[in-house]
Amino acid sequence: MEMIEAILIIILLSIWLVFSVVFLITAIQNFINDRKREQREAEKDKRDLEYHEARMKEYSK
């Protein structure tokens, strides 16, 4: 009986470890992707502002 309990505990801990590792990897990927997206959005906003300023300069001529 103790052998079965030990095997079940090892299986349970193994499954928990796998889920923990998957959750950690997912969290790291989300963090990296969020930073990349923020950088892309900042660059896009900068380009949009430059485009807008150029259009307004042309419009005022």
C-alpha cells in the first residue's frame, strides 16, 4: 500500500511540476511579447506624429 501511495505522490508532483514550468514559460513569453508590442506601438505613435506634422506643414502652405 505504501508503494502505491509513493507512486501516486510522485506522479502528482511530476504533473504539478510540468504545469508550473508551463505556466512560468507562458508568463515569460507574455512579458517579452508585451514589451515588444509596447515598443512597436511607441514607434508607430512617433511615425504617426511625424506624418501628421508633415501633413499640417504642407496644409498650411
